Amino acid sequence: MDKLLSVPDALARVLAGTSRLGEESTPLARARGRTLAADLVARRSQPPVAVSAMDGFALRAADLAAGPLRVVGESAAGHSYGAALKPGEAIRIFTGAPVPEGADAILLQEDAIVADGALTAGAPPGPHIRGAGLDFHEGAVALFAGVRLGPAELALAAAMNHAAVPVARRPRVAIIASGDELVPPGAEPGPSQIISCNNLAVAAIAEDAGAEVIDLGIFRDDLAALERGIGLAREARADVLVTLGGASVGDRDLLRPALARQGMSLDFWKIAMRPGKPLIHGALGDARILGLPGNPVASFVCALVFLAPLLRALQGDPDAGAERTETAIAGSALPANKGRRDYMRARLALDENGNVVATPQPLQDSSLLTELAQSQALLIREPGAPPLASGDPCRILRLP
């Protein structure tokens, strides 16, 4: 019997030779979820001048200690006082307002006593000043190539005065579902038919990873029909072709032969993983091929473990293949594991000490979507792992 490829080795081969597909400029308002294609340099300093961090009075601390100060004006955000502070003077100042030259302290509003234009203090002043460039300086790289732009990154890019940003081109992912038993959601299935759902889950995982998805639909278990679907993916110039089902060795598992007839160069098609042993990986021209199993949970897990990192790598993410598991505490005992890495659906909770507890679902059949939808993580057992007692440390991969 052929030795099965380990999950880490399979992932390394899936990611081998990947590079960013290309780049384009996109308006910042439409850049959420995109990946930076180049380092982003600040076009200004933030803040551009020293500003107050609090409402109060700007002054010289030494002057205040010597006696009452004269309040001679004010500074508000966007409207500076416009002159240097002279000895014995203070100005009313608001949060975010420019601090006048000569001031070295802010007396908080609640500590100030003002009578007839004279200022005294009920408590000592504090610095409460944000220096020019405290956040970032003009010319500094504040966001790096490979970073995915979320809400915080978009805010930072805007503050750096970028209206548009260079981003990696989205990978085009074509999805083909195969099986005579499949009908689309909303259809009236026959007595032995089921509703196609893997395409929706895999498309969501691909889109979350930054891809543009082309769902080509359902194709019969027929070589000609499958070859037509593969042809449509090639016409769509897909960077990645994902097939669903038909990846095993049954008489009606025809995707591998169909891909071979179209010229696929096969890399591997069996891995030491549960669920998800039958996984096709290869290349067809410039497109990468991932043939996922037909069972819904196996398809979902394989997309999470292999497809999402591949799509991140194709957008230039240097950490696409990074370890994303974390430590938790097992919520129930588990027997020794056999020869494949096991991804068990598990519920997460916190114990009285704030530790994450992962409890495997009672049923782990790879067809059960209810268990998947009610889980928050996958509890990972390595091949040959010894029995796990309740309370022992374990590794988990959080579900999206």
C-alpha cells in the first residue's frame, strides 16, 4: 500500500512555487480584505504638530508654580492659537488642538480655576501632549506588503493620506461540483438525491481568503460533462480550479480521469488526513487544481487547511502557510489516534480559570453538517497520538 502523504508535506507541496499573481491600484474605500502589494509609506506625519491630549489650558509648568496666569486666547482642533506663548500666559485648549510654541504642560479642565481672566490650579498640570509624529512620521513605512487590509489598516492608510493603495490581484477560483445525486438549493430532489451545499461553503472560504469565485454549477458523473466543466474553468482563466466530489477510486469517481484527459499534471491525490483522505492536487496549464472530497465536512476542512493558504500565498502573503493552531484543554477523553491526522469538530468554552476548553462533538461522521455548524473549532490529533485525558492540553484550529 502506498504511504499516505502527511498534512504538513501536502500543504508544503500545495504552496510550493506560489507567488503573487500581479497587482493593481484600488480606491481605499473598496480595499477592505485586499492584500497590500507594496510597502505603504506615510505621506505626512501624524499628528503633524504637537497637540493636546486633553481639554484644559496650555501653559508653562514653571509659570503656573510662580502665580496666576493670564488667559489670552484659545486653540481648537484645526484652529491654532497662532502665536508663541509668552511668560505668564495660558490659553484655553481642546483635545486635538495644536499646542502653542513655549507651552510644556496642560492643566486639565477639571483642575483649573479661572476668575477675572486669571488662571490658578487646584492640582498640578501634566504633560498631556502628543508630540508631532507620535503615531508615525512622514516617509516611514507603516504598512507592509503582504498585510491584509482590515478596518484598522484602512484607517491607518487613510491617516497616511492614501486615497488608493496597491493591492494584489484577487485569485480567480472556479468551482465544479460533480455528482448525479446533487441538485441546487430550492430544487425538488428525487428520492435518492441531496442538495448541493459544498460549493457554498468552499466559495465562502475562498472569498474570505480574498478570492474572486466563479461557481460553474453541478456536473453529472460523466467524463464528457466533467470535461466540459473543466473547459469552462479554463475559459474563465481560473487561477485555481476546485472540484467537489469524484476524487476517490469508485467506478463513478471520474474527476481524476477527466482532469488527466484534459492534461492535468498530478502531484498527489491521497493524504493522511481525517476527514479528507482523497485530495487531488495538480496543475493544468497555469491553473492549480484542488480536488476536494464530496463529503461536506471533508470538503470544508480541506478547503480550510489547503485552499485558504494557497489563495493567501497567491496574493503575496508571506505567512500564508504559517501555523494557525492554538493550545486548549481537552473537555473529554479521547482514545489513541491511528495513522492519519484527525480534525475533530469541537465546541469551545471557558473554564473557571479562563482557559479555552475544546470538547469534541459526539458524532464525527464527515457527512454531518449540524455538528459542524454547532462547532467553533477543530481539535487536531496527530497520527499515532496516545490517548488524551480530559483536562490534557490539545491543539485546536478555530473555525471561521
